Amino acid sequence: MEALLGDATKALAMTRPGMLTLPRIPALPILIGLACLYLPSLYSLARTIWPTDEQGHGPIVLAVAAWLAWQRRDALSALPRASAGALGWPLLALGLLAYVLGRSQNINTIEVGSFMMVAVGLLLVEKGWAGVRVMLFPLFFMLFMIPLPGLLVQTVTTPLKAGASYVAGQMLYALGYPVARSGVMLFVGPYQLLVADACAGLNSMFTLEALGLLYLNIMRYTSLARNVTMALLTIPIAFCANVIRVIILILVTFYLGDEAGQGFLHGFAGMVLFLAALLLILTADNLLGLLPAFRNRAAQDPARRGAG
């Protein structure tokens, strides 16, 4: 008992005057606790929305975010203890309350989104703001894994689908193809195609935006103008990639029939979507690199140099 009291006294003595912090929690119990909370959530996502075309990017985003966090593990461990518990503990409590609400009411957006609050709260408690800065991009990247609210998706997806359908139809019609359009319904020869949410909706735009930000993180440019410009250009690039996907589906249906358009080649068009987006991102980046104001490339981030 005396030994325990002595350890507690030392822990309190190491805090700044007027500031009460709890003793440091080892990393392993934190990881086990997070796994107990969120592995069931990920399992639920894997059984429900991740197999769909709209949310199929979820596992990829999670894997990339985990890899990015793993690369920064040594830099995080090397940071000294610098607790910002005044904000960390309330944020951690709020995140846990959000998890309980989302889990009990089956609201995926709140349940999965609570992880970011919990993670940032733990980082503030254990490593302070320096820890948050080290893990900022992996945590930010995980935002793209959160299922979007259905009302938001429907509100934004409808004009996106209409726009992609219009541009694709007009381009093919100008090239001499027998294409007509009514809303998001396209008529090509004897066939009719309904442009689905997965083909040109908000979720695909969201995924392609994540791809663009990941590209910027890998390139590590020092030019703020270049980073901001590329991030903004990712939005029209995503729209153009969706138009390319719709054009491919129209052409496949026109030449090979409706079964080919709705079958294997429909999934292949999804791969073309990401390939087209990546090529457009690379093209836009290279064009920006021709301008003197956008030529600076970032030096290696010291925190990342220390990552394994």
C-alpha cells in the first residue's frame, strides 16, 4: 500500500502546479481497449455497407490509414510525455459517448466517426499536441471511411448524376453515336441505361478526393499554393473521371450488349474510374509543376524520417 501511495505521489508531483493528470496508461491496454470497441463496428461494416459499390472504398481507406499510422509509430513513441488533458479527457469522454449512441442506435456515421474523437483525445492525454500532429494525416484520412448520411448523399448525388449523364451523352452524340438522355436515363441504340449512384455519385467523388489527398501526402510539396490548388482540382478531376466511367459503360453496352454493360465489365469500369482519376491527377500536377510558383518540393518531414 505504501509503495502504491508513493507512486501516486510521484505522479502528482511531476504535474505542473494547479494541473491534475492521471498516471500514464501503457500503450497495450489502450490498443486492446480500442480493438474491443471498434472491431465489432468494423465487422458490422464488412457485413453491411462495405460490400456495396457505394462504400466499397471503406476497407481500402482503413488499410491505407493503418499503414500511414504504422509508418509514424516510432516518431510517436519518441515524443516525450506532454499531456494536454484539459482538452484530451473531455474529448475522449465525448467520443465514447458518441460511440455508445451510434452503437446503440445503429447509426454508422456516429459510431465510426467517434473513433477520431477517441483517438485524438488519447493522443492529447498521452503525447499532447505534438502527438496529434504526428498522427494528423492518418486520422484525417480515416474521415473518408465514415459512411455519409443518406440525406446528404441523395441531395448531392442527384445533380452529380445528372451532370455526368449530360456531359457523357453530349460527347458521344457529338461523335456520332445514337445517344439520347432523359434525366439520368441514357438511351443508346436499342438499350437504355440508368446512371446509378455508384457510377457518378457523391461517394465516388468522396473516394477520389481521398485519392488526391493521399497523392499530395506522398509527394510532400512545400508550396502551399500547389497543395491547395491540387486539392481543389481533385473535385473537377473526380467529376471528369465519373464522366469517363459513364462513357465506357455506354460504349460497352452499345457494342457488346446490355448483359456485358451490367456484368463483369461494369465492375471493370470502376477500376477504370480510379485509373482515369490517377492519370488526371498526375497530368494536372505535372502541368502545375511547369509554373515557377509551384515547383518547390518539400524536404523530408523529420517526424516521418524517424518512422520505420
